[in-house]
Amino acid sequence: MSEITPDLVRHLAGLARILVSDEEVEQFTKQLSLIADSVAHVSKAIDADTPSTSHPIAMANVFREDVVEPSLSQAEALSGAPDSAEGRFKVNAILDEE
């Protein structure tokens, strides 16, 4: 059993500047005791041989290797462009030059 008392709950509520009623103090005392007991129970199950994990199941790399494949030529890429110049897409300037 944890050592969460109604006085401790009132103290924590005061530190957090939260007004709590007597009913809320009783409810929070039960809830915080359950949380503290659950953490203590899990802590007992963990020993030095238990590896740390960030996920409950093993994670695998889902990326594939980069493979060079044939793609569009420069002319094919520019064929659908509304305008091009010197082998590049030509677009209107959007920033003023100063």
C-alpha cells in the first residue's frame, strides 16, 4: 500500500494552487494510491536482466535499399512544361530583386 494520504493530496493541491473539496481529496487519494501501487508492482517485476525497451514489439527497418532505375530524360521532363529555357523549367519571378 502506498503512503498517499489525504494530507499529502491537500499539500500537492496547494502547491498546484488547485482548490479541491473533501470528496475530491478522498477520490484523488484513492486514485493516486492505485497509481503509486501499480508503479511499485511493475518496478518489482523489473530486474537487472530485463532489457530496456521503447516499444512493446520488435521494430524493423521498413526502408528499402536505393536502386538506380531508368527515368525521364531532360527533354521528356520538360516536354509537359508550359515554358522552359536552357534545359530548365522557366517560371515567373515571385520575389523582387533589390
